[in-house]
Amino acid sequence: MIKLTNIQVTFQEQNKQIHAVNNVSLHINRSEIFGIVGYSGAGKSTLVRVINLLQRPTQGEVVVGGQPLLNLSAKELRQARKKIGMIFQHFNLLRTRSVFENVYYPLRKSNLSKEKRKEKVLALLELVGIADKQGAYPSQLSGGQKQRVAIARALANDPEVLLCDEATSALDPQTTRSILKLLKKVNEQLGLTIVIITHEMEVIKEICHRVAVMDKGKIIETGDMVSIFSQPQEPLTRDFIQTANQTNRALEQILQHPLFIEMKDDDVLVQLSYVGSKTSEPLISRLYSQFQVEVNILHGHIEILNQTPVGNLIVILSGSYSSRRKAMDDLKSQKVHVQILQGPKNNMSLLEERYSVG
């Protein structure tokens, strides 16, 4: 559906070249919700603007719906952009026009009759759950209501793609969830391909099918949600995920807790990550019954990503070196990812170093 190949975006700034996007290639499937996450300055907003050529790349190829956009004339590009809707962090509504008029605005040159245009606007307002506000003006709306109007307006020309550039960043958590629920509904009912740009992995986790992690103009990791959340490969990806599931905060509290400070010589602080059916198996009781390794659970949660359970535990494993070795090898054989956060008295065995990350 969307294919970006070797995209480069370079800016000249005070005799210095800035590589905002550096040799990025991406393929986004039709009707999927694809997330691009990164901190400020990562280049993600520049990249999303390449998709509809609001930002022309210095080099590379942009193909949307099988159509190479860089080859189009100005007139052809205007037509192609009608199939690519976009919503922004600050809504970009016309302040002097009503809700109805804001959504009607993209249809003013449509081939539809005036009556059909009105019907379409009302249907879109109904779809986004704001039909009762059609006569209101942006200044009379909440942030969530403004974003619903912006979504309705972006859908007016029946786009195949919807680009969302930090579309929930200005919203509170509860409103963010309602807007993400609406985007998921739009994706399912209309079959839209949705690209979400954000610095919040919590947003990605909520509705995306796949995600790309961006840093310093490059894509450093990409994959489906379950793979990324259960076995992230890059330190930055792990940082995003641990922030999203609050593991960072939990670990900070654990490190300050007397239970951790008083760890015995043979204790190891470990994070266990597991997927699917493993979340329902008695992993903890198995470690003791088969390997005589005691487990003290300090933090844990299970969440559902794309209908798949993903579990995370932070535990203290107590037992002899031999017992721990057998237990961790057994966990690995069951596809449980083991990350040692702290070895026994800062003196890990060579085997345990195999499981340590970062």
C-alpha cells in the first residue's frame, strides 16, 4: 500500500547538512495500523510528510497505492493527495467556520450535488460521534471534540490512507483512549490504512498492528507488536516499552526496597517475558518443583496485544548456581525470554551473563 524506498531528507543549516531522514525504507500494508515511534527530533514527522509529499525527499522513492508520487504533475499530485487524509496535534480547524462547515470544506469542489455533500457531512459527524455539535464553533469544543471534527474532515474525500501526526499528544489520557478507539473503528469499518506518528509507546500499544522505532533519522527496529514488546532488540526500543508498561518505574522502586537490598549471595534479579499460552502455564511453581529454585515475584503484569497475551515478571531467583542454570535453560527452551537485571552480589556467572542485556 505504502512503499518508501531509500528515503533521504537533507536540510542545509548554517553551512551544515542536517539528515532529518537518513536512508529509510518502509512497507506498510493495506488496511493496517502502522506506528512510527521516536523521541523529538528523531525525524518521524518529516518522514510522515514524505508520504503525501508535503515534504519532498532529497532522494528515494514514494509509492502509495501502487502510484509513484514523485513522477506526478502538480495537478495529478493534488488528485492523489485527496486519497491521503491527515490529522495533526493541534487540529488545524477553521476557527470562523462551524463544525459542519469545517467538514464540508474539502467537499466544496466535489462532483457530488449539494444535497449529497450535506448528507455525507452528517454521516461523517455521526461516524465520529459528534453529530450534536454540527452548529458549534471550534472555540466551543473540547480537545477531543476538535480532533473528532478533524478526523471527519480528513475522511470527507474518502481517503485510502490516514496520516496521524502526534494526533493525541495534546489530549488527556482518557480522551486519548477514546480517539484511538475511534481510529480503530474507522480502520475496521472503512478499511483505511492508518499511519500513526507518536513519541508515546502507550499509543502504539493500544491499536497498532506493527511499529517502527526511529532514532536520529533512521529506522532502528521494526516488527509486529507482540515481537517488539516481548523481545525488543535495541536499547531505545526497550526503553520505550519499559516506559509503556511501567517496568522502569517498578524496577526503580524495587532497587530501593529492602527486599532487594537484602538479597542473599545466591539471589538473582531477573525479568521474564513470555508470549501466548506460556502466560497461562505455572512457570513459577515449575521452577521450584523441578529445579528447587525459589521465586519471589516483585512485579508482574499480563496485557493483550493484537489478541495475544504477553506477560512480564520481575522476580528474585534464589538457589544454587547449578539450580539457576538448569532453571534458566529450561525457561529458554520454553521460549521465555530471560534478562538478568542484577547478578548475585554483582558477580554473575558466565552462563548468567548470556542472559544479561544492556
